[in-house]
Amino acid sequence: MSDDLQSLRQELLESERPIGEFEELLPETADDRIFGMTAVERMFVSIGCFLVTSLFGFVLLLLLGKIAL
């Protein structure tokens, strides 16, 4: 049994091909986009989310009577 496992292990080690450079395994990327947006577009989306959240919180506090104008 152990001879079978040893021979199988040896066959697998001999049949392995060497792995090339890490960069060869990475997919080709055309640009530096994340989520399909550039850095400036992501900045404007994050600023917009911040403003909408702030406005929603302010309106909610007004409606609940926690703050008054």
C-alpha cells in the first residue's frame, strides 16, 4: 500500500511543470478601474453618499422632534 502511494506521489512530482512568474498568472487589466469607475468617479459617489446620509439623518431628527429649527 505504501509503495503505491509513494509511486503515485513520485509520478505527480515528476509530472508537475514549473510555475512561471506571478505576473504571468494575473489577468490582463486595461486600466486602474475598480467597480468600473475611475478614482475621481468613486470620490464623487462617496461624497454623494455622505451628503445623502447626512441629509436623511437631519430630516429624520427633525421629524422625530429631537432637534428644532
